[in-house]
Amino acid sequence: MKKLMPTTVRKSHHLSNAMMFLQTPPRMITTADELSEFIDHVRAAGLCAYDTEFIGEETYHPQICLVQLATTDMIAIIDPIALPDLDPVWEMLADPAVKKLVHAGGVDLKYVPRAIGCEAANVIDTQIAAAFAGLPWPVGLARVIDAFTGHRLGKGHTFTNWDARPLSRQQLRYAADDVRYLPMLWSMLEKELDRRGTLSWALRECDVRLRIPEGFDPEPHLRKISKGMRLKPRARALLRALVIERDRLAEIDDRPHRVLFPDSALLEMVRKKPQNPEEMAAIRGLPRPTAQKWFSEIVAILDQADSLEILPDKNPKPSSEAAAEQVVVDALWMALCTRLYAQGIAPGMVISRAQLASWYLTQKSSEQVELFPADDWRQEAIGEWLIDFIEGRTKLSIGWGDRGAIVDEHSDVTTN
């Protein structure tokens, strides 16, 4: 019999020295010599927290306004406006000899391959790690810090003019807070993950989720634009081609997608297929200068509508569940979530109910298919158990304690 119990996060009561350091103001870096000195310090430390502040409302690539770095005993804020050559930072981030810490850092890491042609290496995302340590997915930095240290961050400056100079003390404090706690937080998270036995899974998930995808992926844009509408295959193929062309033109113009061609305008083009500049300019929400400048490029796409390749929908509408099937899937989902919570893993990090339902109903109607690839940590964490559970080789007994559900897991193999 195996007992799984949710364990509360252990808040440290020995943080006084660390917290005193964490109150120190950041060091401002505006010259190449200052940057070189601090990067040398980072390399000697072997660990660095990283974050950026940027604005992305008016340009294709977000404009970086601040870079924040922190080791266990020093915090720095780099001003890219005063110091535009940030290659030493990007090269340090790409160096596997230095461990990097981020929180929800996918966007911040995109600067590295864009600048020097290779990705950041040896990166740990504390948002991902927290999902293996008894916290929800996704979870903000302030909530993770509170859970592990009891310290509450002040209100921030999420919506601020980061390109304005000079920056206020409050702005600099907020920017520094995004990195100042990460080294201490990771030391606590690492111990907690090791205690739970989920450390290797968290590190593998960081490695996968923080990879920068190659090229432009139109699928998220298609989902957002269609908003659940079931477009006909030919219309969807045309919309996909327009989304890809919009991305190309937006990069040329250095403008955000929504500014160059709003989503609603792309849908109108699919419906009306304008064939002259006047019809293009009449598209609701489409700026007239944009219609005039890029008319030929858009019409060239529209003229290909009947010959575009029709690709399978990567996110087909889930098949409807009969009432009895819904009850069964709900029960299986509840059992799966309870076991994951008892392991300290957020279910959203593993699978969605829709994915579970699709897999389970497919299992019933056709040949058995794997829920997770054999080399995916999810197969080790829950996939093998789920098959045994469905086929009756193991059972769960669920109780309740002052820390939540208590799960007793035992095999149910009978011998004749």
C-alpha cells in the first residue's frame, strides 16, 4: 500500500539575514565597464536571476527597456537606452555554465536567439517548478514568494512607461523585485521538490517549455481570430495564409499584428475577398494607409484561395460526450486530479479534462493509444498508474485530513 498525502509548503523561519540583503537597493548599470564587471561577478557566482521590462504596443518585436539581474548578494538593473550593446548579457544567458532563474520567463528569453543566434541554456522557471511543489498552475511570483517565505510584495507598476527617463525609485524597486527573491526562492523550491520526489520532472518540463519555437506558428492566432467558430476548410486555409502574410508584413513594417491588420479585418477579408483598393479600404477596422500600402500583397493571397493546401485542424472541436460518458469522465478526472494533488503536482501542468476525455473515449472505441510518450515524465508520474487504475489493477482510497485529501493507493491483483 502506498499512501500519498498533500504536504503544505514549508515556510522558512530563518530568513532574517537573507531578507536584510533583499532590502538593499539595486545597482544601476549604464556603461560597458560596469556591465563587464557585473557579468564577471555573475559568472563567478554561477547563478543569476533574469527578467526584463519592455513595451510592445507599437513595434513588432517588443522594445526592451530594462534588464534585471540578481545573484545571491547583488542586484543590478541595466539600462539598454544608455547601454544598447547587451551582447555580454545574452552570451551569459546562453552559457550553460551559469544557472539562470526566471519566473514566467518565456517572452524574456526570446531576446537571446534574436540577438546572438542561440538559445539561453540551463534555465529554471520558478513558475513551472512551483507547479511540482503543491502550488497551482500557473501562479504569479508574488504568490510563490508568499507561500515559501511569508513575505508579501508591494503593489507593482505593471502598466508604466518603462522607456521614460528618469525612472522613479518606485519603478526601480518594482523592477528589482522581479529578480531579487529568485535565488533564495529557488534554493527553497529545490529542497521542496527533492523532498517530494518531483525535482527531475520539474527540470525536464523547464527544458521543454522554455525552448524557443522556430519560425512563426499561426495556430494560436487562428484560434484567437476564429473565437470557436467552425470555419469551412477552404475559409480556414485562406485565413491561415492571411495570418502568415500578416506576420511577414508586420515584421517589415515593425508594427504589432493588431495595429497593422486587426483580427476582425482578416475575417472580413476571408468573407468579402476585396479585389480593388476601394473594396480593401472599405474593410471595417482596416486603416486606409495599410490597405493602400499592402493591397497587392493581400490580393495575391486572396487570389490563391482555391489552390491553398487544406491542412487538418490541430485543435478540432471536442466530440460531444453522452450523459453517461460525461459522468464517467468526470469521475476519472476527479480521481486523476486527486492523485496529482497528493503528489504535489498541479493537474493543469499534466493534462486537461478535454484531453483526458478524448483519450479515454478513443480507448473505448478503438485500439489502445498512449496518453503520453514513453519518454515524457508524465508517463512515469501518472500515465502508467492511470492504465492500471482503469483496468482495475490498482485502487484509490480517499480520505481527508487537515492538509487536504489523503490517498491510499494499493494494487488489487487477485491470484487463483
